[in-house]
Amino acid sequence: MNKRLYRVTFVNHSKVYELYATEVNSGFLPGCIEISGLVFGERSSVVVDPAEEKLKNEFADVASTQVPFHALIRIDEVTRQGTSKISDAAGASVTPFPSHFIDSKKPE
């Protein structure tokens, strides 16, 4: 039996996160999706990707994480694992759904 693998892309604190996981389900919190079974590259590799290591450390003790629907960019079922990464949301070709509906700027 082949285990499914998902690439989940979402926005968190003006950064775009791309993670690989074996399970993606409706979250127990309303308006969230639950991501569990996070998968990272092998440490046995001679070349270490600092971005993936940062993510690995950030999610080291996380069994599952809840991501709000409005932060999701996309969820893909993939056949091969790529490199998990964090990138700047500025300049990204995908615009996330607005998280604030009221403009906090004061009128001039």
C-alpha cells in the first residue's frame, strides 16, 4: 500500500511555507485544516539545506499543526517529496486571501 504525500503551501507572518506531510484533514478547530505526519529530507545527506533545517527545527516537536483556511495557498497530492522551504511572500505570484477586512490605515 502506497502512502499518500501532500505538499501544503500557506502564508504565516508574511512568509510562504511549503511543507510535505502524509496527512491533511479537516481540523478540529473551526476554519482550520490539520496537517500531520510532516516529512523532511534525510540528515544523512552531505549537503544540508539551511532553509529546510530551519523548518525542521521549528516543527521538531509538532505532532500536528492547525492552519487557518484563509492562510492556505494550495494543497497538492504529490508523487515525490521536494524540499520544504520558507520564502518571502513579497513578490510571490500568488496573493493570499485577505486576512483583515478593515483597513487599519488612518485617513490622511
